[in-house]
Amino acid sequence: MARKQTFLSSIAARIWLAIIFPMVAFVAAGAFVVHERFQTAAEMAVLQDLAGFVADLSGLVHEMQKERGASATFVGSRGQQLRQELIEQRALTDERRARVLRAAAAIDGMSLPVSFSGRLANALKAVGELDGKRRQLQRSKYRPPNRTPISRARLLLFSMWPAKP
């Protein structure tokens, strides 16, 4: 009696099956690797943006520290020393602040850890209070306050990063 030949019993079908399964596995593995590489590239782009933001933030902290020192000298001298230097330093601080605010707007849509986002919001709020602190200093008729106008913003900026373990 002749055997009825099915598709799977033919040699051509067996060869096709022997070729198709490894090819499908190879394509799936390749797609997985490509997906991982694209994901890594996207994460690196976010990291690059954050690194630029941190550099801008560091520059702002530096300018704020310089302004704080000039403000302390100005107040300590009852407005007699560093008047022009303080005006120039405030302009430099304002320039850096504008850069940080632009950079913060650029990273706003990124998925950042909640703790970082909250600390960043607090720090930017404190930086936003800088003009009010400056006006308060001017109205004080150069009496030394309990704290210099910039120290709170600086402390908040430094508190954005957790302590090292």
C-alpha cells in the first residue's frame, strides 16, 4: 500500500523547516539587540542633556557664591565698598540664571526620578526668589541680615543631590 505523502513528510518541507526556525530566531535576536542599542542611545542623549544642565547649574552656583561674597562685603561696609562690582556680579548671575532656566525647561519633559524633580523644583523656586532678596537687601539700608540673600538658594541647589553613601 502506498503511503500518502503529506507536506511534512516531504524532504523539501523538512529542509524549509530546518532553515526557517533558525532564521526566525536569528531575526528576533537581532531585533532585540537593535532595540537595546536604540534604548541605550536614547538614555545617553538624556544623560548628555543632564550633564549640560549640571554644568550650567554649577556655573550658577559659582556666580551666586561670588555675588554672596560681594553682597556681604557691600553690606558690611554699609554700602561703601564693591557697589559697581556688585552690580556687575548681579548681571553675571542673572546671565547664568537665564541659562539654567532654559536648560531646566529643556529637561522638564524628561522622565527623571521624583526625588530629583522635587529638589529641582525647590531649587528653581529659591532661585526665582533671588530678585526679591536683592530688593530686600536694598531696602535694609545695608544693615547686615541674619543670612546673606543668596545663601538659601545656594543651600537648596546643593540639597538637590543626595549625600554619598
